[in-house]
Amino acid sequence: MGKQIKAIEKKVACKKSYLPTKIQFFGAQTLFELKQNLATIGQQLKKTEDNLAQKAIDPSATMDDITALQRSRDDLKMRFDVVKEQHDSLEAEQKAKFSQQQAFQQKNNPEDPKQKVLQAKAELIRSTMNKQPVSNEVYQALGDDGQTGGGKFLPKTVSSDIIVEPFVKNQLRDLSTFTQITNLEIPKLNFALDDDDFIADKETAKELKATGDTVSFGRHKFKVFAGISETVLNGTHTNLVSHVDRALQSGVAAKEKKVAFATTPKSGEEHMSFYYPQNNIKVVNGANMYQAIRKAIADLHEDYRENAKIVMTYQDYSDIIEFLANGNATLYTAQPEQILGKPVTFSDSAVDPVVGDFSYSHYNYDLNVLYDRDKDVKTGIEQFVITAWMDHQIKLKSAFRIAKTETP
């Protein structure tokens, strides 16, 4: 030990770096041993510095005594610095290894349930895009048992996230009813009495007599494509899942709005649209849009008027404000409900304002959602594809009115 320290001192005196010798000096010491050595030398250094301070103010102390203490202090300081550098280096190395181990464990065996779902989603997407089978562990993490048909059914967690929590806003999400039940059949009215005459609204009574008092939901297929570039596919779990979820949710929301406000609906989807003439939703005309909406609200039976809301374009609302304001700036700051008398939801898809109780607008998704892959040969972008079945039923047409301006 003494020889090694002298070797270090000799190198310092010769103004050569003593760092290479520290490896020989400490060998394979553990971090704990280095901490102990650091504490020991630190205590000795402090004691020497205290003695030096006392000698400096002691008139009886000779310069030789002070010089000897200075040399001892410098010697201990040098040793302390050597040990500290080795200690800090080893500590940083061990911290880095520990962080890597934690990251690896979290990536491959995350404890956080959200992280487990995120990782499972990413593995599902990557396996699908690479035409590889999806493991049962992935299905289990996503709320399925992995026995639902050879890896073709979208697990419940993914299906729910896409269908129940869309990223792009479908304004009817806050108004209409949404369910996810296979072969759903429900009564059109929320309650019934033993006396058939309890229905005060004659239009509703006629509708129920003509169409029955229950509604059965069908299965109307549609596909949503999520384009994935190679960089996203090979990127982090978070970016991949976020990108795919956002694309699929956007497509689902767009489909929901399209079928509800289609002026020329696709074959088989006519019953889903508020605007399809054969659905017999009553049109109320007014000299202007403001009057038409007010008259539409008043034309609703009180059973529906109480919970009525208005879905209209922002452009139509702006025209109403401009018509009513006539130079009065206060109307521009008023809430739409204060102007029209009922809560307003803006949607550019509502080419004519729809007024009514939107709890009678009901979307239902089939539970079995399929997933697959495709490739756009023109762009080279890979597509993660879902096939879903959805139906939109306007349970009671008499709960709605369409407001229009009178043609001149």
C-alpha cells in the first residue's frame, strides 16, 4: 500500500498524470469499499486541515511544523481526489447499467397495466403488418382469450379504444346513444304503460303503429385504413400505437357523421340518415333560418322538446347572428343557447339544422371487428386495416325536426 502511494506521489511530482495508476491501486474494489475509503481519507483530511488552522495561529508553532502539516494536507487531498474520481466513475457506470436494466424490464415485462396494453397493441400491429401470428399473451393483455378465430378478431381493448374513444370529434358522440352489442334489439320508447293511450304525441303513436315498438340493429360493414410508414412501424411502441389509433378513430368518427347526415346515402344505409326523405322526419319551414329553428323547436311534442338540442353548421349560426344583430355587438358574445333557446352543437355535416331529442339517435357496433393488412403499391405505404360493422337507427322519427328556410 505504501509503495503504491509513493509511486503515485512520484508521478505527480514529475507532473505526469497519475490517473493510469489508479486502476492498479484500486483493482476490482466495489463501490461500497470505495465509499468507505473516501470517508476514511475525508476524515483524515479534515482533521489535518483543522490541525493546520490551529498551528497557523499558535505563536509557539514553528514553520517546520506548519510546512509538515501542509505537505500532509496536500498528500491527503491528492489521495482523496484520486479515490473520489474512481468512486464517481464507478457510481455513474452502475447507475447507467441500472437504468438500462429498468428500461429493458419495463419494455419486456411492464408492470403498469397501461404500458402492458400499449406494448401488446404495438405487438399486434407489428405482427399483423409482418404477417406473423399474434401470441396468446398479446390477446390476454388486450382483454381476449386468444381463442376467437385464429388471430382475425380484433381484441376487446383495441376495439373499444377505436370505437368508444375516437380522436377526431364526431359531434353526435355527446348527443346520441352508443352501444357495442351483437344482434341488438331494443324498444323504441324508454318506458311503457299498460294503457296504450298514454302516448300523448299523436305522431309518435302513428309511427309506433306503423313500424312497431321495437327496433332491430343490422350489421353494415365498412373498412378503415391506417397508413403506416416503415419508420413509424420500426419506431417506439408509443408512437406506433398513437399513430394507428388516431387514424382508425378518425375514420370511425368520419363514418359515423357521414351516415347520419348523408343527403344521398349509400344503398342499404338510407335509414341511418336524418335527411333521407323516406325516413319521414318532418321538415319545418321559416321565412329565415332563425324562424325555422324556433318553429321546429315549438313543433316538437313536449316529451321531446324538453331535452331537445340543435345540430347545425357554424355558417348558418353566423348568418342568424348577423341577421338579428343589426349593428348590436352584444349578440356576438351571447351563448348560442341564449339566442336559439336550446343547446347548440356545430357540425359542418349538418347541411340543414336538425332539432330534436338525440337520445333517440342510436349507434350500435358489432363486437366482432376484424383486422388485416394491405399495401398501397402507388406509395409503398403499409396499411393496417380494420373491418367493422355498425348501424345507426333513428329510433323515433317524431323526436326530430329539420329546419329549412322557405323557398322564395
